[in-house]
Amino acid sequence: MKVLVVGSGAREHALCWKLAQSPRVTKVYAAPGNAGCAQVAECVDTKAEQIDSLVAFAMGEKIDLTVVGPEVPLTMGLVDRLERAGRKAFGPTKDAARLEGSKVFAKGLMRKHNIPSADYRVFKNLRDARAYLDRAEYPLVVKADGLAAGKGVRVARDRDDALEHLLDCMERKVYGDAGNEVVVEEALQGTEASVLVVTDGKTLVVLETARDYKRACDGDQGPNTGGMGSVSPAPGFDEETTTTVEQRVLIPAIHAMNREGHPMKGILYAGLMLTPSGPRVLEFNVRFGDPETQPLMLRLKSDLVDLLMGATDGSLERVQPEWDPRPAVGVVVTSSGYPGKYETGKPILGLAESDSREIAVFHGGTTKRMGKVVTNGGRVLTVTALGDTVSHARARAYEHVRTISFDGAYYRSDIGKDLE
């Protein structure tokens, strides 16, 4: 079968890398892909938001399965268009993608269906939001309603901090229309974890857990990013916690979407805070996480195609993935200045592939110019390694990170250190 992976990040490289290992796959395409994807797939010069071109390509090449990586094409209705054209696609419809595309929608769904989350208020104008900040208790969280590439959330220490982000959202329009409405919610305390399930709308298969490190600097300091690293499995997930998350979060969310007339198919990603009173939802996503996907693909021993097609065909009850029990650590190497302004076009040195199948360098913001791999984004690479322990996996990942260099390369030095 022929598979098309839509997107250009390290998540998409990891998916291409895993799909290319499947005996069921004869050809992998990536649109637009990156220099890493090009090692295992044929890259197509079409951006993830160019819906018409993607549909035309899938039809022309008779693509058997399209796997949509990023959230934007999902909220634009790419899966709907492909299905109407008679092509199979892994991912939610446009209506179901609102669970990620609108925090106001997601919070309302959770409140209506008693899914545990933080208490919140929604504001549609700056005046009312400012007035609330004057009487609120801190810390609190200010979120742009729409998609903001992981940068629309601020955990505010005090009123000034909250107001600054509020002005970015609603007055300065730093996030465009995503900031037309804001959610202000209580700041939860505990340990963060990410749980992903594959679902066909009836059955769900819980994937291994992961923990994402969002802040730009060591010690969880600095601004929020799209993710600076990840560890799988996440800490704190014993059998009791896993059962609680399934029964109180995952199954109710899928049933809620069905009852609301937006059946969920593809990935349901729950970003959780494991609080003293139990797991509570920080956010829902409707696609594979980045950087969580990178260590997950390294740990997945069975065929990824079986999972994706099971969800697409409605036959997921017959699929049971097999996992490497060892932990994996992924360290993201970024361009200097990320998540703010950064330069691109910097030649990357030391990219020779590891001889070990237990270490993988997944490309994010990379491209090829004049035969050389250069930087082409904020999050450039995710160096990912398996190990017998978290300490062992960390050591292997960081040892490999230190062999790679480019002008302005930056990475956190503490991914997974708190789990040793």
C-alpha cells in the first residue's frame, strides 16, 4: 500500500520512519516533509495547509492511506475532503477537530459531560477579562481559544504577567484570530503526563504514556514552547491511575463527542495534570503529539499500519500493539531564539546516522540546500534514545546530541533528569 504523511516536523519524520518499516507499505510520501523524511520517503512540494493540492495528489497517486500530522489541516477539513474523494485518511473530521481547535469548545464539553478539568471563565472582550484579572487569585492560566502552535498558553504568576498575555491575545493579536476569545482557568498543581489513544469512535487502544517538557529553559523556566523534549513512559502511571484516566477522561470524551454529533476517529490526546485529587485534563489534542511521538515510535515494536488502518476501517478491536518495555528519552535541539525570532539556513554538522536501532535523530525544521542539511525552523531535531533505565536513555540521547552542531543550536540539559 502507498501512504502519504502530511506535515514537516519531527513527528512526521518519526511516523514516516515507522511506516517505512511496515511490510504492508510499498511507498511512503511526505508532504512537504523535511530532510529527515527524505531519507525514508519521497517528499512532495505541497504544504500541509494546501488542501486542494493534497487531495488531488492522493487521488492521482491512488494513496491508500493519508496520515495527517499537524492540527491545522485537520481543523481545515482535510480528512472530510479525502473521504469524500474516496481516499482513506487517519484523523478526525473538521467538526471533531474542534476539540483541539477551540479551547472554549473543549472546556464546555468537559463541563457538560463531567470530565475533570480546571475551573474556568471565558471572555470575549478585553474589558471584562481585565476586570476579572483585578479580582482573581494567582497563579492562573490564560489561554488563547484557537490554535497558536503551542505558544498561546501562559501560566501567569501575577496580574501583570496575566495582563501581558491577555493583551498579546486580544489587543496585539500576536496569535491572530486565535485570541479573539480567551479562557482563564485555575492553575493546577501536580505532575504532567500525556496519554494518547487510537480510536475508531467505538473502540479505543491506549498507547504508552509520555511526558512533555514545555518550558524553554532548564528547571521548567522560560516561555512555553511546542515541546523541548519527552520521556516515555510518564511517571506516576500505575495500573490504578491508568484505569481512572480511561474511565473518567478517555471513554467519557469519546462518548461525549459521539453524543454531540461529532464522532471521534483517529488520535485523542489528553494532556493531564496528575493532582492529589486525581487526574484532570489540561488540554485535548486530536493528533499525535510532538515531541511525544518520537519516543513512542522508538518504543513501538508492532506494525503502526495495523493501528492506523484499524481506526480508519472500524476494526480496532482486533489490534493490540506491542511495546518495548524500556524507556525512551527525546531531546529537542532548537534554533537560538525559539520560541521567539530565530534565523534559519544554518548548516548542520554531525548528522551521521547512529549504527544502533535504539537511537534515532528525527528531523523537524530542516531542509536541503546545495546538498547540505540546514536549519529551517525553530525546533530543528529530536534526538531520541532507548535505554535500560531513564538514566541510561538520557545518557545515550545527550551523548548523541553533543555530536551534532549548528550555529545557534540550543537544547535543555535536564530532559528526564527529574525521573532518574
